[in-house]
Amino acid sequence: MPSPALWNALRQQQLAGLRFRRQHPVGRFVLDFYCPSLKLAIEVITSSTLTKELDAARTEVLESVGYNVLRFCDEV
């Protein structure tokens, strides 16, 4: 599940008036957060997330079809 703190910052257009969706499906993937106007995917990496190689492959696929991808680590 995506970070509640990050979602609180993104929802209701609180970040520069940009609109974000949570748990947005894109093909075989589900993005943690997505901004349609920027075609921006924000992914939160947790300890249960797959290996770095799989994350890199996922990013490569998303970028190849025009998505911008930001990844953040959900660690304290």
C-alpha cells in the first residue's frame, strides 16, 4: 500500500494544483500515484518491493511508452 503521508501531500491538488490518482492501472502495472497532466508515475519502494533489477525493468517499460517515473524509498 502506498505511503499515506505522501498521498496526503498529493491529494486534493495540494502540490502546485496538480491532480494525482492513487493506485492507477497502466497495462500490467499499478502505479502508486499518477499525475495525468505530467504523465508522471510516483512509486514508493518498501522493503517488500521486488529487487532493484525488476524495479529498473519496470521503469524502463514505463519510460518507453512516455511515462516519467520517480521512485522514493519508504524508510525512516
